Amino acid sequence: MANTFIQPEPSPLALLLLGHGSDADTERGVECPGALPAPSDPDLVSRAQAAKAALGNRVYILGHHYQRDEVIQFADVTGDSFKLSQQAAAHPEAEFIVFEGVHFMAESADILTAEHQQVVLPDMAAGCSMADMADIEQVEECWDLLTELGIADVTVPITYMNSTAAIKAFTGRNGGSVCTSSNAERSLTWAFEQGEKVLFLPDQHLGRNTAVLDLGMSLDDCVVYNPNRPRGGLTDDELRNAKMILWRGHCSVHSRFSADTVDEVRERVPGVQVIVHPECNFDVVSRADVVGSTEKIIATITAAEPGSAWAVGTELNLVKRLAEEHSDKEIIFLDRTVCFCSTMNRIDLPHLVWALESLVNGEVVNRIEVDADTAHWARVALDRMLALPGVASAVQPD
């Protein structure tokens, strides 16, 4: 007997295009079904306010753009990782730097701030899957292979800001630099002035997009080194012939977007403009109208004409905030399924209150400390980036 397919009923949790009707089969928006429940303690907001007031100028709270509203409301400054670390360094009066972000960001803050300042991460489980994809031992093993093949001396390592302090220090020790998503082109141009090849860590997509779309290379100039396969899963000739050796890493949020979602939204929303972060894959970036860092996405939508429609390919907390702040524009999430950055969202109100109240009580919890040698070489890599023309005076974060 033949099976009979029964069409399921439309889900009541279907996402709708912001400000529009109710075609649950096709529309999406910026609200997440199954939203997180409210904190069990209704007094958490007042407790956070009281703890921050008690600490006064002794504490400076950094809030990353991808954080949830319940904690971003307590931030003294909002931005992306490098901008926030610079802001922390610019406030030496603050004894405590509380970073509403993820682990590698707090490391950068510790590297850039003074010795008397202590950096606190409210939840140690707030990591970054991309940064964790480049383990220092695996990177050293890759460098040993390039040395064995006789190409390490013509290879310049460049690491994205979204990497651990150990990886930043690796690039510093080996003549390389750090880059952000906004200055990756300048960083790679500098690198190719120093050598013939680049080892790009840890995000393969930012490296490929910059090399091909900004520097005019071909996809054939790029190979992907897989640290979980012998010799990176590449032949010796592939490594010798490549201009860009891309680490097999990616952002778990930005890699969700696909070429299909771009094509689909263009068919569904007349005149929509697609704006995405360069951590998205090549097919997505090459189809977008605008590609840029988080700060560029914010600036572009802020300056856009009222009534314009935008499909945004970056983390949901930011997209939702943009939609609320710019109600005169149609702003939707690019992906079919709305999701948050799970590790960034570990910084919640209960953890923030615990960290602040601990400081009030004289206890420094979850302090992030980078050892002196690692901090030194990571700072060398950061200083090389800042020495690039125009970067020091106009660094835009990721």
C-alpha cells in the first residue's frame, strides 16, 4: 500500500517579516521562537544597578554588539572586540573591566590594558567556536610542515582578531600581524609585500573573500588546511603552489547563511538590499549588495533611506536591535531559521549580577589573565596592524 503524505499544519511559531502580514510558509523576521524565559529572580535588574553604582568609576563595562539587551543595558560602551579593548585601555581609572563578550575578547582587553586593571568575564563558558578551531599546537604543527617544505620563510601568518591570545602571539613571533574584518585587505596587501604566501587564521571565509574579491586572486590560489587530517589534507605541491593557505575555521553563526537564502529573499521582497558580514561564505558574499564589518552594517542601515528593505546576514541580537531602532525601514534576518550566537548568549543577567556583586564584596571572579610572554608577542602582532597606513587612526572593529 502506497504511503500517503499529510501536509503538516503551519507552525504558530513561524517567523514573520517585520511589519508585514502573515504568510507563515515564506516569511521570516527577527523574533526567535521559544524565546528565553525571564530570569527567575525579578530583582536582578535592580541588583545590577545597585552593584554598578556601588563600584562607580572602579568598574567599566564593555558590551559587544551581539549581546542580549538584558545585559547590554548596563554597558558603558558598546562595540566590537578590538574597539572595546581600546576603550578599556583608554579608561585607566577603572580598576575592573567587565567584558560582556567572549573569552578571546577578554584576552585582548587584558593585553591592551594596564597592569593594575583586572579583566572579568562573567561566564567562563562564553567562548568562540571559531577561535577554538585554531589550537596553538595544531598551528605549530602546520608551521613545522611549512618549514619542512621550505616555504615557511616566504609565508606570513595573519590572524583574524577573533582568535586566542596564543594564536596572536604565534603571528607576532613569526613576523605576522592581526587583522579585523575592516582592514583585512590592507593587512593582506602588507603581508604579500613581506612574503609570497599567507597563512590565514582561523576564519577561512574572511581570508578567501578578501583574497579573491578585494585582491583579485582566484579561488585556485587558495587551499584549505584541515588540522584534523594528516598534513592538512593537502599535497606538498598544493601547499607550495598556494598563495593563500586558509585554516579550516568558520563562524558558527555566519556560516549558516547560504546562497539560496539570498536568492530567496530577493524573490520575496522587492527591492531588498542584502548586507552581510565577510565571515559569510564566498557564495553569500559575492551575491550581497553590501559586505562589511559589524560597524559598517550598523552605519549603512542607519544612513539608509526610510522605507528601504534590508536582509541582514549577521548575529540575531544585533539584527533585532537594528530593527527596533530603525522602525522606518524593513529589516529582516537573512537566514530561514532565526538563532543567536549560543556562546555569546552565555553572558546573561544572573552571571553579570554575580560578577558585579562579587567585585562589590572584594572578590574578583573569572579574571582573565594572559601570561607576559604571550601578551608581549600578541601585542607585537597588534602593533604591526596598527602601524599599517591609516589603520591606527581609523580602526574599525570586526
